[in-house]
Amino acid sequence: QVQLVESGGGLVQAGESLRLFCTGSGFTFRGYVMSWYRQGPRKEREWVATITSGDVTTYSDSVKGRFTLSRDNAKNTLYLHMNSLKPEDTAVYFCSALRGSEYWGQGTQVIVSS
């Protein structure tokens, strides 16, 4: 059974940093394209960043230069290092695993106060 579990969310002040984790199980983690998405209050879900199985990363313009995505295939874990957080980064953050089918976690809440 495929499972993705996000963690690391919390309440921080603007300008601070936070690291999110996404741990996968039930699938061959290293072979999947992994991504983070987020959904802010009263907003549509939006793509944040993606890392391929070959460790190529891409970022949305809204987080480029502030967020860093990485993965540890030995630990089946995806990381999102978020620096210089802004109130507009407030959202529920979801990770996804894609290889033909796409799987989603339940999300972790990030709140950035001004």
C-alpha cells in the first residue's frame, strides 16, 4: 500500500525557516518523480517544486531562490527547506509521487505570521 506522510509544518514568523519532510512507503521511492504542492486559504492547489529520479530540481517562480528541494532515497524521504518565509507561503503543503500513477499525502500545515 502506497503511503506518503508529510511532517515538519508549523507556525513561524516571516523571515524564518522551516523544513518539511515527506516519507514514502509501499513503492520504489527512488524511481519516482517527487513534488511539493501547496494550497493556501481560499486558493487553488499550486505546484511548488519537483525533483526527478535523477535529482533534477525545478521550482515555481514564487519560491525560487528561497526553497530547496532534496531527496534521500536511502531513507525514502523528500525534504523541502524553506527559507525567508513570507505570509503568502501560508498553506497546507502536500507531497506527491509520480510514475505513471500519482500518489498524494495528507498534507502538513505551514503558517507564516507577519
